[in-house]
Amino acid sequence: MIADYKKTSRSRWAGAVLLLVVLASVVLTNAYVAKADFTFGTPTNLGPVVNSSHTDFTACISADGLSLFFSSTRSPGGYRDFDLWVTTRQAKNEDWGAPVHLGDTLNSRSMEWHPCISADGLELYFAKGTWGNTDISVARRNSLSEPWGAAESLGPTVNSTVWDSAPSISADGLELFFQSTRAGGFGGPDLYVTTRASTSDPWGPAVNLGSTVNSAYGNSLYGEWTPSISQDGLMLFFASARPPGSASNLDIWMTRRATREDEWGRPVRLGTPINSSSHDTSPCISADGLTLYFASERPGGVGLSDFWQVPILPVVDLNGDGKVDFKDFRKLALYWGQNEPSCDIAPLPNGDGIVDIKDLNLFAEYLLKEFQPFAHYKLDETKGSIAYDSVGDNDGTLQGNPAWQPNGGIVGGALQFDGIDDYVSTPFILDPAKGAFSAFAWIKGGAPGQVIISQTDITISRGTQPGSAWLWADSSYGRLITRLMHPPFDPLVSESVITDGQWHHVGLVYDFDGLKRCLYVDGAEVAKDTDVVGGVDSNGGLYFGAGKTLDATSFFNGLIDDIRIYDRALNAEEVAELAR
């Protein structure tokens, strides 16, 4: 089904999901309660529109992802100490607009920093006061279009006589996490939480999160900093000076709890690429769990401290074998409707306690990406001289006069070659000596000695780099053969005749780890090297339907359809799926 979805490249996702659901729901088992894991992509700087040449520090993203509240020492427009600003965008995939100063109602000649917006967008919590002696305050507005009212301190039940800052409000508004240097902590600023029974009740006394979360490291300035609670309330991101960092260099950490009633677990340092050799702090996780925002002094920024963002990615290798394939899907199906640690991958980042359609959708999205070819020539065009690469920029050019057959392919259309001078030429796509790759095509017709896919020779300053016939019908019997990396290595010959006038799915897989070639016909392995083969560079373009030197006997006479080239070695199960 996945192979068919990729071949047709039509919008059949709804049907694909429905079929996966049917398959997934046939097997149910018992499992235990846990959560799947996730990883991070590459951090990117929010750029000079949002960041300034000054210190930009502590940001909070609104629940809809369209407003980013932050503190900054920038001027003009600010008061040269930390002030509150906001930048907005019309949609999540659009750029942020120019930041706007939140004005004199909230800002003053003192410090206003560490903003945190409530889930409904009607309350803005932040720290206000002088350096080292701020209190947590809240400003309110009646609607998203109305201005903020004056800020009110949360009072002595929450605040102390020293430094209280960095509030983070839970999605339901019943927990408020913050940092404080009050007495009774474990070293430097510690993380605390205050709770209330309902959003109309007062906040209760602040409670230290304990020695598991807080550490004895740090100093009067750096200890545990800037907490950020996830949408489900089960993950807490924060900055810390604990080892393997240093007392003067903050890194970003994370702790989890199984339920809101459970204790927080041992914190985990996020490592690279989130943390660097510079200050990395002020994490803020988006409500949809897809992005982590943070502040960093790392190189590559605009000012002293900049805002960065990094995507949160699921670990969809469910069985831990290093590949995303149908074995992982079978495991997901096995635990359908249950709560299993490695399959509850959605919603990001922490799952929701059940393996269901959300996990299936997310897994299938990554599975389809894994199946995405490096180049794909559907050969479904109806006219013209271009064979389009549907996934990249490696369009082929028709040479001679091959004829489009819109209804003549195994999947949609195909291209008819006359066996005289018809072929398709492409630019350079990949060097088979540099890594694993796979190449496949559907063919009908052909004769012994004719070539399906070849790579051309190329002349360079050091001489000629030879190409080869990747997929070829041998000149004696019309059996599938590859001359990849010949010479100096012998061709790999199968016993499968492919020139009998029937449709055949033919393929070559080169395993770079094992340095072996493997040939497939109609989804089955038909030949494989017993000795290692490799190391012959080929940087030429490809010919479809002709040999690399355009020898008269090499031109293909028949139909070729759906040519796919992958920059990895497909396994036997994946090849079988493509041939169905």
C-alpha cells in the first residue's frame, strides 16, 4: 500500500490511513504505562527582525503559536533595562514581524522580564523589580484585542523578600513554576511551584521542587533557572549550572513525571545541539510540542544573547533497529489501543497515553519520508521533451523520439523506446562509490544486450571516471545483470530473464556497509555478491534506455515506467513492497 501510494503520488492519504487503521486494529495486547522518546533537529536563530544587538532574553510562545513575548535591553524603544516586547505573525509558517514594546502600562525604568502568557492569552505573568530583587506579577486583559491592564504582584504568599522570577503557568492555570533565591533552597536559585484549586482561587504557598530537580551547584546568580512547563504538565524544561556544565555556564535540562500527582524524575541534560559552550537558557516549549525556543550566547547570533528555535522530532524507529520500516509498523499495530512506551509518539512531545490514530498518522508521515526516493521519474507525461523528477531537480531530457504512452504503464503512463536511437539523459544524480544506493524500474519488452539504466563516463583533470550499466539484459539470454563497478570487479549476473515481453520490476541495491551488489526481479532477490565490490567513482549523468556509450545494440526496445533512485540500500521487504 505504501509503495502504491508513492508510485501514484496522488492525494490518497485518507485512504492510506484508513487501511493502516484496519491493519493496526487486528491485534491488541496488554502493555505497561510509559512514554515514547523524542529528539531535536538543528537549532536556528530567529534572525535580526526578532533579535537585536543587545541582550534578548527569556521568551514565551502563545498557545496558538502566533505571539512571542520576550524581554530585551534593546533601544531605541526600550528603557535600557529589561523591558517586555512582543512579536507576532499571521500563521505558524510565516515570518515574525517587527517586535512591539508593551508600553508604559507594563514597562518601567526598573526591570520587567521573564514573561509567560497564559493558555487563553488573557494573563501575562512576569518578574518586576530591581536586579536580584524582583517579584512575580500578572497583567490581565479582557480580550486578545484589548490592551493590558496594570500589573499586580502575586503577593507575599508566592513572592519572598529576595529574587523571585521566571514564572511558567500550566495550561490549565492551576500550577505556576518559578525560580527563587529564598532561604531553604539547595544552592543558588531553586525551582518552586505554587498551586491553586481553580483559576478564581488565590495561589497557595510556594513549594520547593526538591533535591531531585534542584541541585547544590551554582552560586548566588546561577543555579536552576527559567522553568517551562509543557502543555500536558508532564515535562519541565529549565536551565541549570550543574555538571557537566559549570557554575558560571547554564545548560538546558529536562525532567518528567508520569502524572500530575507524581514526583518529578531525575533531570536529563539535553546535550548538543541544544547546549553549547556558551550560556544556553530560558527554554520555552510550544503548546503543540513541535518547537523548543531558548536563549543562547553561542556564536552565530545577532547580539549578546539571541533567541533560537529547534524542532522537536519523534523517535519513530519503534523497535530500535536503526531503520524506519514495516517492522516498526507491525509493532505499532501490535499495541493498538494500548499504552506502550515506544509507540505512543503523538501528540508531540510526550504522547497521550494510548497508541491511536494520532500515533499512526505521525508514524506514517515519517515512514513515507523514509520511502521517498532521491529521484523519481514517474514517466506519466503526455507530451514534451522533459521526463520530470517528481521529488528533486534532476529532470531528464528525451533524446531521439521516445513516445509517451499515457495509458500504457504499469502505474499510469510509461515511455516507449524504439530500440534505435531513443533514450533519456539526466544530470549527475549520485556517485555509487560514495554510499549505499538503490535503483528500480518497471520494464516491458527489451532484448538481450539492451540497457535499462546506465551511468556515463566523465572526463576530469585526472583522467576519465568510468560509468557502467546499472541495469542491463545480458547479451546472451536477456537475463538481468549489473556491470556496476566493472572493471575491475566482475559483473553480477542473475538467472532471471527479463526480456520475455511481460512487465517486470527490476532493481539494483548496493549495500555500502557490506560492499555488495544485489539484483531484484519482481520483488525477489535473484543475485548477490559473495565478495566485496566497491570504490569505483562514477560522476556522470544517467541514461535511461541506452548504454553509456550509446552503442547501437544497447538501445532499449519496449516500455519503461516508474524509475526510482534512492540514496540508501532498501531491504528485501521494502523492495517487495515496491514491486506489488
